[in-house]
Amino acid sequence: MTIDERLERIEAALLLLCGRHETKAWYSVQEFASLVGREPFTCREWCRRGRIHAVKKKSGRGAYAAWAIAHEELERFRREGLLSGR
């Protein structure tokens, strides 16, 4: 196998891997925590204390709504960090 063939295979694999990352409109606390490298409990507390912008949405799990975090807030958090809170 030539170097050019190997480079083409590597490029194809990279394109495939990059295509797997799906941007979502909303993330659950667990998804957000995984993306930012924190524990879900910590991220739930950030939501509760207003340290990140999040909304409560019906989760289909009884009477309790779950936090949902918008993709825009994920990007803002990565750029600027936590908000000052309440």
C-alpha cells in the first residue's frame, strides 16, 4: 500500500468519525455532563442555582420535569464558563 492510499484511507476514516458527532437542539443533564466532563449531580445543581441557562421539560417520568439545556448554552458555557447565579 502506498502512502497516498494510506492517506486517503485515513481521510475517509476522519470524515466518517466527524460525521458521527450529532449536534442536538437540547441536551439532558446526563448528556451535558458527559460533554463538559462533570458529574450529572453537579450539572443539575448548576441548573437549579442558575449557573447555566436550563429549562424544565416534561420527561415522561411521572410528575417530575427534567432539566434540558440548549445547544447554544453548551457553546456559551464552553466559551465563557458558569454564570454568576442567583
